[in-house]
Amino acid sequence: MHFFKRPFAFLVPVFMLGLLLNDFIQWDHWLWIPGVFVLICSVYLALTKKKQLPLFFVTVTGGVLLTGSLLMRTERTTFSMHQNGEVTRSLIGEITEIDDARKFWTRSIFTVTGIVEENSIRPHNEEVVCYVNVPNLELNDKLLIRSKVWTIKNAGNPGEFDTEAYWNNNGIYSQIYIKDGDYKVINKVPVPFYERWRKWIKEQFEDIFSNYLYDEELAIASALVLGDKSLLNDDIRQSFGAAGAMHVLAVSGLHVGIILELLLFLFGRVPRFFTKKRALLISLLIIWAYAMVIGFPPSVVRATLMFTLLSIGRLSSRQTDSVNILFFSAFAMLLVDPLLIYDIGFQLSYLAMLGILILQKPMAATIYVPNKWLRKLWEGTTVGIAAQLFTLPLTLYYFHQFPNYFILTNIGMMIFAGIVLSLGLILLATNWAGFIAKFIAIAFGFSISVMLFFVEWIEGLPGALADGFVLAPWIVIVAYLVLLLLLFFRKRPAILRTGIGIGIALLIYIQFDRYSRMMKEEIMLLNASQLVIAVKDGQTATLFYVCVPSRIDQVKKIGGKYLKNNSTPGKFVGLKYGITTFESPETKLTFERSKLGVLVTRHPDSTQFYVRTSLYSPYLDGMTNFTMNYLPPPIDGVNLRDRAYSMPLND
């Protein structure tokens, strides 16, 4: 791969490394050293008449690395309030982001510009996650808030999403909750015209769908076409996740590509009015307008930017390199927002596109398919395989599961996603057409139903989903290093054999670790606002709980993540007042519930521990007291606010 042919393919990974180095290496006091070195080398190269390619590459690489580090350093210059609810603060700031879909607690981003002290307002600059239970707050509203400030922390339960890292990597460390009486509007800033126009258009589209569709069909249509996933219930999410089709419900590059191809196809039917260049320009304008209507989600902006750059290259009649353009689009987005490097969608979408651009054509060429339609099917299948290969390590790291029938799912989604999205857009465009619109709506709803039936069929196949994968960061790094070895040194047998050997060893280690957790025997107290005790006896688990009826869904959600994390089937048992018994071949447990808490006794050694349930407080506080008699002094109590606690099931 020649540097001058694909410069961004070389430089952008170095730039990304610079962004990451600033977060992982504290080099505040010696950052000037590489800066001076790059400056001296640059001056020398400018003055000398000789070609110094090695020095040129070192200088450029060092400069790009330093630029990335300095950019992230600038982005990280913020001061966090770092509270944990102990102090109630009065804050002045502005709502800078708010979810379109309003819920009981609607998530927003509140930018704090000042902290009210006794006799003054101290300037401050920090973004916090703000959950609002207020119907009339809007974007750009300036508020005076009085609220407790909580540090964003994980509950520490197995299988949970790493919320703390997600927000911290976006430069956000605290969260607040506000309801009526907790705030005062200082200035009601008028919503900008384009934002009002965008919301009005989206509401019109939502009304069109709600006039023709209901329940699951409406939820899928809103997610797939308009990017609104608020109507999706847990069953739909579970089905699409187990089948490996969840990406279809998140508007992304797949959707932008389908829309662009649909527009070019339609414009191509009337060449008298639309030349190729005119059709392409109008199509690009439409997909940018579509991106604006659905709120410029990062995944759509990435895809739209990349398609725009590729199209500009096509219009200029120059030969363009798709890999170089892909890296350039990533570079442009990271310049605007360096913290995107930690965004899961950013990572997965670019890795998927890179896999497709590098591997799809060679994979498709391995098998010649003479039939035109079967060849298209095979090419589409290789697209899914290439994307899956490049995203697999990160997918297992973030989501801990793998859809075993992803190839079959991709074949179905190639057909259904295109049909559903096309019919949805045509319905939005022809809603005024009366009978025609009704006919299209019937076809639209039917196609959604067939797609949902297909996904649920995949979900019901034996072994559809393999879960319980817990990957350490070093495993992900080694996996991608092996992938690079296989790609760039595939013609060198010794290195190729080494890469394959390391890859096989890594797979064995991952499976062994998964099997060890599947067979583990333990008692685990989960960190939740309701009492949940998981008893895992080898390949089965029972989750005992005490909760109010309104929190049963929360209990099952937390317990379900525990079961998935250990790839273990299980059941939920509510503890009633009195004694409940659990027996396994080697152990017997008794749970004695009273008004104050639950006494757990492990037989035959009579080890006991006691969990108080009378002093439960909100979710962020977790359990207030947990006493384990068998632990040696001075450990008399264990605070479950920061993590779950595990102990052996048997003595």
C-alpha cells in the first residue's frame, strides 16, 4: 500500500493513536520534547535540497501524532464537579441537547456555565447528563437548577453496559435529575427556524405512519425509517438482537446507501430531465435533508459524508480510492469532535466499512456464480461476512453475544430492509394520493410483518444466539493485530502461520473462559435498588428477589443480564415472608425473610449472611447494609453501592 496513493490510510491511524495517547499517558511535563523535534525536522526539510524520505515520514508521523494528542488535550480541559449526591448545588446553564422522544425521564445534556455560591456566581464549564420529568423544557432553554449532582457510576453487575466509560469518554462525568419545582427558566430562547422546521417535518412523517400502522409495525417503521426507537418494546429488541439484525433498526450507512440507490434509480428512469450529474447532486441534497430531519445522528452523518466525498470524486471524473476517502471522512469527523473515537457506533461503522472495502471483492471472487441473481445474492452475503469479520472483536467486547445465523439474517435483511425502507419513503412522498397511498401503506405494513416473522423465525432456531462472551481489552487488541498480520502478510507463509496460530489460541482461550463462567457455582448479590440474589449451580441459575410489584421489570432486566453474561438459563423466585429453601446436589440454602431483611444460611456449614431491605434508598444508593458473619474481622460489612458481591456456593 503506497503512502502517496492512500495518505489518509496511513496518517489517520497515527492521528487516532495520538488522541488515545493523551488519555492513557501522562506526558504533561515532557510534551514539548516531541514538539521541538518535529519543529527542527520541519525546518531542516524546508531548507535542504536533498530528498530525505525517511526523515520526511518520521516528521509527518510525529507531527500528526502530536496534533492528535494536543487536540484531545484541549478537548479534555474541563473541570468536573465530582459529587456523589452529598451536596445540593444551584447551577446555571443551558439545555444543549434533548431527546425528541419524550419519556417519564427524558434524557438531555445540560451545559453548566455557572455555580451559584453564597454571594457570587462562580464561572464553570461542564456538560452533565440531565434527566428531566418536565413536559415543557426545550432545546436552548437557559435554566437555574437546584439539584443533587451525582457522579456517573456503574452498578458493577455482570453483563451491564459500561455506562460510566461511555459518558466519561464523551467528557461527561456527572448527572442530575430535575422535576417541577427544581428549576426556573431564566431565558426561553426561541427555537431556531431550522430546528422548528425539522421537528415539524418529522412530526408530520410520524403522523402519516400512525395513520396506517399500529403496534409493532408502527414501532419498526418509526425506527427503520425515522430513526425513532422509543416505540420499540423489549420483545422486538430481543428478537432483532438474537437474530443479528439490530443494526437494521438503527438508521445508518445501510439506510443512506439504500436511499441513494433508490433515488438514482428513480431519476434514471427519466434521463430527459435528469442527467447523471444532476441526478447525483439532487440525490445528495435529499440525503442531507433526510439526515437533518432525523436529527443528524452520527452514523448517518458519517455515511452521508462518505457518500458525498465519493460522489464528488465521481463528478470530477477522477479515479478515487474508497479506502482513502473512508479514512479522510473519519479524520474530518475527529477534527470536529475528537471524543468520537470512543463512540461505539463510530468504531463499528468504520470498521464494517473498512472490512467491506478491503475484503468483499476478494471474497466474492473466490466463487464464480454464473446466474445474475444468485451472483448478487452471493455478493451481498460477502458484504455481511466482511463487515462481521472486522467488527467481531468489538461486538463481543461491547455486547457479549454472537448471532450464529448472521449469514442467513444478512440474506433476509438484504431483501426486507430495502423493500421496507423504499416503501416507507414512497408512502411519505405519496401520502396525498388517497387510494394509492392506502395501497402502498398495506404493502408497507405487510412487508414489515414478513420481516418481523423472518427475524422471529431466526431467533427460534436452535442455538441462534451464543452469549456469555466477556473479553478483556487486551484480547480485542491482540485480535486486531492478528487480523492485520493475516491481511498484510498473507503472502509470507511463516508470518501467516504465526498469525493463524495466535488466532486459534485466542479462540480457545475465549471459549475456555466462557465455559468456566458457565460452570461456575456461586451466590451473587446484585447491586440494585431491589434485593436480587443469584444462586448459580453449574449450568442453571435461580434468582431470588424481594421487590415492590412496580419494580419487577427492573429485577428481571438486571437478572437477565446476569444470565446472559454467564450463558446460563434460569428462573426468578420471589421471596415470601418466612423460609424459602434452595437445594442442589451438594448445597442447601435457606432464605428467611422478615420485615427488616433476609437471612441467608448455607448448609451444611451453617454460614450465614444478612441483607437489610428496610433501608433501601433510590437506585444510585444501592444496598445500605450487608453483613457477612463468616468473613474475618475487621470486614464486618460490605457496601454494595459500587459493585455486586460474589461468594462460593459450596464451602
